[in-house]
Amino acid sequence: MGRLLAIDGLNIVRRVYEASPEPDSPEKADIALRHALSSLRNLINDHQPTHLIAAFDYGGRTWRHDLYAGYREGRAPMPSVLREALTPFYDRLRDIGVQVVSLPEVEADDVIGTVVLRWLTEGRGEATVASTDKDLHCLIAHGARVWDHFKGEWHDHAWVEKKWGVPPDQLPDLLALMGDATDSIPGVSKVGAKTAAKLLRTYGTLDAIMAGAGILKDTLGETLRKEREMLYLSRQLVQLKTDVRLGVSWNMLLWPH
């Protein structure tokens, strides 16, 4: 059986870059990307995949912006020196046999969600996602494993339950309820992770929560009813798009080493 390793490329690159307190400069970008390349080599060597993909955000407008104009409006843009250094960095990755995928209008998460679900659905073997992004942890519900490269630890079903109070398959609903400040996803006013988890443990799904909200006489019930439309919009925004046309085949993802 095969072993797919799907790497959230910018998750590693940005963390390496931002670990340095130095001001933005081409030299800082060059040093960070050399360290990132070394980190990626170690990651690949440790996991010994048969198939490998590194997904990167393309940048600019995505399908989520079409749904909600305020998406990611509070996020600081990538430093221009780092953005300009990425294209030659992709070439270096390709030189060592890593298939880089960066597609307009979709995010790296969508690319990873698509390739991992397709791999698992076809019964090709194990699938590992290398990322700390909480959005990708819902893939654990489908049989994937998530590896935190920086802490050197696996995130499984039990880890998600302990961290968020819900199983992996309920993570998108949880994030829809509580929102995500990082991506400027609104969620429901004054609903945090604990309240969202309690609602999901009680009702099971967003639809069931909203059905129950009709009989709730407290402030929470009133807020849920009032912000129903924004809640379901938030659910669309946090959901992975898993039908992306990737433009690659399994043979192209073969790791030659």
C-alpha cells in the first residue's frame, strides 16, 4: 500500500520566516527559505512517502471572497520580499522531485483536502497531512493523519476531542459557530469554542442546533435565530473544497527517492 504525504507548504515557510525577529528583507527571505527547504527535506525523510505533494496558496482572490467580501480582510499580507522569493523556491523543490501545486482562486487547504480524500476514497493506503492548520484536522474523520512538524507529534481523533471538545467530523460546524478571527470568519456573536462544543454535543449538527434554537428563550437562542444566515455562510467558508481540478496524476506525485 502507498503512503501519501500532503504538505501545507506555507504553513512551514511562514512559521520559519516569522521566527526571525529581523526586519523584512531579501536576505531574511533567502535565509528563511533555505531553512524551510532543509525542514521539508527532514520531513520527507522522516515519513518516507511513496507519493508526495506540497500545496501552496496562490494568493489573491479566492472563491471564498466571492461568498464573503470580508474574508481575510484582517490578515496581514505576506511580505513582498518573501512572496517574490517563492517562485525560485518552488523550482528548488521541483528539482529535488517534490510536486508543487499552487492554483488560482483556491487555497492550499482545498488542494490538500481534494488530494487526500481522493487518495483515501480510492483505497491507495495511508495519508498524512503535514500542517498545524485547524481546518485540515477534519480530514482525520476520513482516515487521514495530521503531523505537527514543529512539535513532532501526531494529531489524531483523541487529540482533536481534547483540544476542541468535538470529534474531527464536527470541526467545520464548530468553526462555523465560533468563527475564525485569523480568516475574518464571523461565526455567531459571543459564541466561543466551549459554547460551540456544548451545542454540538447536545444537538449534533448545525441544522439540529438551529431547529432547537427556535425554542430557546435565552440570549443564545435569540442570537442564533438572528444570525442564522451568517452562521451558514461561515459554515461554507470553513468547509474544504474537495473537488479541485489539480492538474496532476498519481504518477506525477510519485516520490522518486
